[in-house]
Amino acid sequence: MNQSQRTLQEYRTTATPDEVLAEAKRFFTRHNSLYATFIDRDGPTFVSFRGQGGEELIIAAVTDGDATRVTGSTYLFDMQIARFFTTLPPFQLEENLLPPGPAAEGAVA
């Protein structure tokens, strides 16, 4: 994975944006880690953290169709963002196929 892929990561989840941001606040402010952070700013769709050496970490969450699109951006905390994403329930895209029958056969022709 190159550096640009690590500095901006994206994930889709079934959790709501509010649930994602609340979980991010819990996850990233646990101070038992080598890379501890504290909340710098937050809003309805994002939360920003500061950590080691003033490094910034941003988590944003917005509704995207049936899912929530979560974006994480940082330079130093890329592994922690990837780990955070694994704590969120994944979004599974389900396809609704046409049932077999005359209507489906006519659509193929």
C-alpha cells in the first residue's frame, strides 16, 4: 500500500453517522495506546483529533444510499484508522435479482 492509500481511507458500514462518530470518540481517546489522541474539533459529520507531535486525525461519516460512508484521514495514524474500521459493522450490498419466469425471460430477449 503506498502512502496516499494510507493517508486517506474509506469504509462503508450499516452504523449511522452518529454511531460512527460516537464510536470514533471512544476508540481514539483511549489513552492506553502509544498513539493517544484527544478531541480537537467536532461537528455533525466529522470529528478531528490531535495526537503525538500535533498530528491530526479526522474521521468523517455521511449517509450514502443505504450505507454510511466513513472516511479517515491522517499521516501517522493510518494503522489505527484501519483498526477502527474493523470495529464497525460492514455494509453488505445485496442484489435483488428478477425471479425466474416470463417477465425475466422477456427482459433478456
